[in-house]
Amino acid sequence: MPEIKNKIEDSNLDSDDINSDLDEEIKNKIIINKKDKDNINVFYDFYNFINKLFNFINERIFENCLGDVALTFVDYGATKRDNTVTLGRFNSKGWKYEDKIIPSIMITNEWLLSETRNYYDLIVTMIHEMVHFECNLKSLKDIKNTNYHTHIFKNVGTIRGLIFNDTPDNKYGFTFSKLSDETKKLIDEFINENNFTFITPFHKNINTKDNAKKSLKKYFKFTCPNCNTNIQSELKVRTICGKCNEEFLFNDRRYLESKLDSLEQAKELLDFIESELQEF
């Protein structure tokens, strides 16, 4: 301490000068931080879109029957058992806010980081979780055995603008769906009226119908006709099951049902398959 005191005395600076210098240094740091502030939260625009989207869907599709909600993004990951990916999740006891329990809707990073998904897929996920929200508020049994979506879920989802298969999935029930044409039109009007241009974490602009066109994926689901083992493979690769010595057959039903929303996209996939098969 004596050494510091001597240095101060030798510099001929009074205490006001020292405080002034420190204040200026702190001020400069604050200014620097202020300049950088807009770059801190890369999710800001996207979260703003999600929030307005929820309010719009609640008002126009759900007749304002849903209350406060916590919208979050999470790393959920694929399950170890069957490698399926959860794109969203509703939690009736998600957050505590001002002595109230607020339900949460989580959108997973698996959705955000997928380059084959567009904002129509996001709307399906959002409405799906909002249907769970409505069923929870009305004490409707939309889920049984943890993951199986019942006829009740399908009925409410249909009212709220989703289209389901007539036959439920053996494991997940009526979980796979797509938007009705009427819902798509409503969402397109919302996107265009609000002039939304936002960037997902994988740097893809989402605000036009052109960007809504689904890109073709490279790997598809194939199934052994004998032991029902599933693999992911390219169309041009013929694979033999090592257990049964049977050729794996194309069985990407979920892809076809969820991706082919128009005749144009169906033709695009068929042209792609035809070009690949010409190489055999």
C-alpha cells in the first residue's frame, strides 16, 4: 500500500483526477457493451416471430381459448431406443411466474437445425403442441401410455386446422399430421402481412412461398420384408439384410405423407427417383 501511495503522490494527481480517469474508463466500457448489445441474442428475431405466431394462431384458429404460455427452445435429442426425434413438447407445469404455474411449449433445436424443414413444418409443430395445451385446459385425455395420441387428440387437432391419416401409427397414434389448405392460406396471409424475414440458426431466410418448397432428402427409410429391420439408405444403393439375405425395400411412408403436399412436389420426387434408377 505505501508503494501505491507514493506513486500517486509522485504523479501530482489529486483524487478527483483519479476518479475522473476511472469514470472515463468505465464509461468507455459501457459504450462498447452498448454497441455490442444488438448482437448478443441471435434468437431475438426468431423468438419475436414465434411469439407473434402463437398469438395469431391462438386468436384466429383457437378462438383465444389458450392462456399465458412460456415459449422456449431446447436441446431435446433423439431417443436412444428408436432414434426418433422430438420436434416439440408441451408441459403443463413448465414455469413458475409471479406465483403462477405457466405451461410451456418447447421447440427443439432438432427442428431448428434441420435444413429439410420450413415454416409450414414449424406451424404443424406449434399447432400440435397448442392442441395438447387446449386438451390439458379442458381435461381431455389426448395421450395414453406416454406417447400414444388418441382419437380425442385427432378430433381437436382436426378442428384446429390439421389433417391426419385415417389409420393411427401403431406406436404414436394420431401424431403425424399436416396443415389443411385453409390453414396454409391463413398462415401465408399472416407471413405476408407482417413482412416477416427472419433467419433460423442454420442461416436460411424464411418468408416466401418459394422458400417453403421442401427440398429432397438424400437418405430414405428401407425395411427388410422378413425381419422388419429398418435402415436409412440412398435410393441408388441396393442393400441386402445380413440376417435374412433379403433385399431392403423402400418404406419411407412418413416422408411421403408429410412431405408431398402438392402434385408438383410429388412429380419432383418421382423425377428424382427415376433419374437415380437410371444408374442401375
